[in-house]
Amino acid sequence: MQLDFHYYATYCAAFIAGYSHEESVIIAHSAQFVDDCSRTFLNRVGGPLSAATTQLQLELMDANTDLVGLQDITRIWASFHFLPGDLYATRKKCSKRYLRKYRLICNVNSDLLIDTVELARGKGLEAAGLAMHVLADTWAHRYFAGTPSLVINNTNYDFYEIIPDGEGFKERNIRFNHNPAAKDDPVNGSYTNSLFQSNENSIMNLGHGRAGHFPDYSFARYRYMPAWGEYREFVKDNPSDYKHAFGQMVYALKCLKTEGQRFQTDCYADEEVLPWIDTIEQILIKRQLDANDDWKAFAASLSGCPVPDYSTDHLQEEYMAADQEYRDHTILGRFIIAALAQKSMITNRIFSSGNLLAGISVDYNKRGFKGIRDYRKLMKEQRREDE
Amino acid sequence: MNSMITENAHRFPQVPVIDNSPDHIKLRKSQNTLVIVGTGIIVFGFWTVLKTLGKVYLNRSEYIAQIREFAGTSMMEVSDNLIFWVLLFLAVCYLSLGIVTRLIIGLSAISEGRDRRHGFIYLPLTVLMILLGLHDTVYSIDMFINTVTETEAEAGSTDFHMASVIIQLTSIIMMIQMIFSAVRVKKYRRKKRKKKEEN
């Protein structure tokens, strides 16, 4: 998903769920910041590098794809952008190596989503925003895996956009090109994707790179044959999926606000969203590369307050101006702790399922290890909560 | 609040339903095979070009000597260069025929695989290519055995004939696979048409 949904739509969802304008802005900022919190950014502000929730293109170009490098990449992408749907999925006649990757395929309404939302309970607005990013991305990125894998994430010429045509639909074969400088062209059906690389673990095969940015457009409806699908075709209906994502975000945020109400999968706040359903649908189906203006206008009409443009400057300034001991109490500091907790939890779940693609996970609390310096922050926070 | 989005709330038109029945999956698999193998047949044409032109250029003195021996005194005034260019021209004509045939077969297979044109002429052409390929393979195996048993075999000639055999066999297997896939695709399409007519 893009800034229009992660920032503005999350703001709208938070406001509808009952948060104030200021609280909704913090939640929305945190949700979008998951796409900006790279190692480059953290290095600049002096934050812990292990809290990175994304990798920039330049960072990915420099990333190693040996075993350790792959584990590092998978930890980030599977934890924040491609939440695995079923870590215990089974598949007939495949190698263990293939099965490990197959189990990382992102899907909606998974047990890990419950864990992600519940992890944010009582941890502040920043943690809630981070959880909303992860939740929203499960809808846009389903059927792709957060690990570089040709056999899972590849697409081929069998990729058709389904375009509304009067009462029905027409199909158009999508022409992918490899010119990152060229803008996607929804009118002519020309979109950019990553270069085909036959190397199984190439960075080009990470996530939905082989389908380019197309799965992140809210208007996109398409049918294609994913590499893991055994020649089955799948239809992605983004307007419908994004609507579900919005309804589920409202529901999740309401759960986090309400003590004792545990988040459940497959539940959507359709009653709360119903008064604005027409506006939301109109925004989602409009064929445009970004819907920032439309969502911003909707957000302003909801709350009556103008939503500030997304910026990370104030987060940086607050964090860098604070003393070392108070940094964890700034907005960025709390986001960092939430990111460390989310990454820890997902890595632990993946490791516990017998899958080493995200590396080895050690329960520092139980084993009494001091652990790496970055994670001491997380343990300190957990000890503070226990007291 | 804790409910699925109701029918009334879901106002987006329903997207087309996908047919993932076992027959359809087999059809897609066969179509995909046609596209891959069709591309392979075209690409293998480059091997034939490389092999033939390489042979003509590297063994030109041998061929020229054989032509002179065959022609006798009538070719005494013709220069070696002229004989070589004529030989090259004939080789290019022969190769062009081969390349055109491979292009027809490969592009037709790709077209069939992508559900565009449904020709059938490429299938008998493929059978012809298989027969020629088998003949070539037998010849290459014979040459390989000869070079292995010869005490004064040319350095590298054994490897060349071995490579030829492997590539020829691969090409033949690909073409056989293409025929099977094409037959399967036509069979499923006929079945689908019959079902539609019955309904």
C-alpha cells in the first residue's frame, strides 16, 4: 500500500474508531513511518539499527543474499509488510526448502495478525499505528512472500487487468517494463516491475517486485498465475480488499481502545463505516496513481480539522533533541520499541514453527542472555511493564 | 460490529470467477509448456547456425580440396576464395530454410500457448524436424565413436561431437514434448467447445 492509505486512510479509520484528531495524526504517522524507518534514517538520528522496518532500494542493492543476508531481509519484510498467512501450511511433494518459503506467503486474517494487534494493546498510539500498517499490508500484499524467492513471487505473461466495462468487465494483458524512471500508465496498462532474475534468491524476487507497484493501487483488479499456485489462477480485487482493510482497521483500533475486547480475525466495523461507504468506494475505484488528495479531503470532512502533510522532520527533531535516557519516551522512541517488539515476535513465531528463513530467535528473558545492545531497550521496557 | 460485510454494503460488482478445475489447470500447464518449448526451439536454431557456419569456416580448406577433387580439371581456374563464398552462400541458404522452419514452429507454439492463433501446420513440420534431428544425431554419434577410436583424432573434435549429440537429443526431446502439449491443448479445447455446445 501507499501513503494515501497508510497515512490518510489510517487517520480516517482511527477517527471513525473514536480517537481524537491529535491521536489519529500520531497513529497515521506511525502507520506510514513503517515505510520510511530504514537503517539509513536510524543511522542519521542515532537510533538502533535493528529497529529498521523497511529497506530502501539502495540498501537492498547493497544487501547480501547469502544465508545471513537473506535472514536479515526476511526478518524485516515478513514482520512488517508481508505477514505470513499460515506458518504451518502443508504442501504435497515439495522439498523442505520450498515448504519454508511457501509458509511465508502473506495472507489475510491469520493468527499472526491477532498477535500483531494484541501486541500493540496498552503500548501507545505508535504501536497501534505500526499494527495498522501491518494489517493493511496483509490485504494488498496477499499471495506474495516477504523473502526473496523466484519460485514463490514470480509472475509471467499471464497477468491480466480486469477493468470495469459498463455492466461487466473487460480484460487487458498488462505490459510490464523495467524502466524505473517511467511512471506507471493505468490508461494504457503499462506498469514497471523488477527485472527477471533466474537466481532464486535475487532481490528482484522479493515481495511483489515482479508485479511492480501494481498490487498497491487501490483501483487494481487483476488475475494472474503466481509461481506457487501450481497453474491455478487467482483474482485480486483491490477495491473490495481495501474496503475490508479499512473496516478491519476501524474494528482493530476500537478493540485496542476497549479493555477486554480481544481482536478477532474476519471481523469488520461495517456499521461504523456505513455512513461514509459511498465516499470510500469512490476513492478506491478511481483510477489514479495516488489518492492522497481524495483521502485528505475525506479526512478533513470527517474530523473538521485539516490533516497535516506527512513529514518525519518533527519526529527526528524531537528524538535527537532528547537526552539519551528520555529518547524512549519520544514518539520515535516509542515507535522504535514497538518495531523491536513486532520484529522479535514475528521472528520468534517463524523460528518456533521450525523455519529458519528469519534466523534463530532467542528468548532473552528466559535465558538471561544480555542480548544485542539494541534489544536491551526492548527488555528494559518489558521489565518496566512487568513492574 | 462483529460481522462480515453484508451484501448491502458490498456494492462493488463481482469480479469474474476463475475456473481452477483439474482440466483447466492441465490446459494452462500445457499452454505454458508450449510457450517455453516454442521459445527454446527458436533459440536452439542459433546453435544450428553457429555449428554450420563454424564448420564451413574452420574446415574450408578441406571442403575446397574435396570440391576440387570431385570437379577435376574443370575447376582449375576457379580461385579458392570464390569456391569458399559459393559454399558459404549455399550454407546460408540451407540455414535460412532451417531458421524459417524453426521460427514457424516456435512462433506457432507460442501463439497457441498464449491462446492467440490455433494453427496445426507446425505439428507436421515438427515431426519432420524430429526425423532430421534423429538423422543428425545418429551421424554425430557415429562421428563421436570414430574420433574416440581413432588414435590420431583431432584435439577437441571428440568434445565437439559429444556436445552436438547432447544438444540434438535435447532439441528432439523438446520437440516431442511440444507435440504432446499441443495435442493436449487441442484435446481440452475440443472438450470445452463440446461442453459449451451441450449447455
